Amino acid sequence: MIRYALACGGGHEFESWFQSAASYDTLVAARQLSCPSCGDTDIAKSLMAPGVSQLRGGTVPDQEERPLSKPRTDGEAAVAELRKAVELNSDYVGLRFAAEARAMHEGEIPMRAIYGEARIEEAKKLMEDGVPVAPLPFRPRSRAN
């Protein structure tokens, strides 16, 4: 396993673990790696100090415990709070989002709060048809690192 400090095109910094350097390269090339704050797939490695696990003499230095992608700005903190609220109060329906939203709008199934994923064409069609939908400023956890 290898840990990299990363940054997206929007300037957000975060860390992530990879099976190998080659697996990182494969994910970046396929645009499968995304920023947990904004979803940007323009990801690059940042400078990072090497992790040192032991000092000579066998003692382990104390390390500050913190989340890997701790919000660094008020905007990032707001997006993290929004994500938390959406995940607590909504059902994740994945790629069924467009069908579920349309079925609720047409009265075929009971209304409930949902979030998920839709192709841009599906989202445009929902909006054109008056289905109330809005994009979220984050990717689902299953699609984020």
C-alpha cells in the first residue's frame, strides 16, 4: 500500500491510499479518482513528507489523529455538512435516480427524499418535464475515493 497527498484542479488537498503506484496511475488515467470535496477528476500528486513509523531505539512518535480529508475552508466545511445532512435524511438510489424521481413526480410511488446519479441527458429531461431536481456539490461516497 502507498499513500499519496493529492490535489484537485480546484485546489482542494486530500490524501488517499493505493495498492501500488501503478494502480494510482491507472485510476488517474481512467478519471476514476475524484476529489472528495468537489468531485473534480483532474487529480495530481502533491509534495508530501515521508511517513516514518519508528525512531531508532524502538519508540513510535505521537502522531496527530485527523481525518484524511479534513475541511480546510468554510466552503469545504459547508459541503461536508450538506453531505452529512443529505446522507442522514435521504435514500441513496444510485443510477435509478432519474426513474425514481420521475415515478414520484408522476405519483406512481410515494414521495421521499432521494439522491443518486443521473446522466446529464436524464437530468436535463427531468428539469424540462418539471421534475424538481438539483445537482449536489459532491459525489456519492461509493464513487469518491
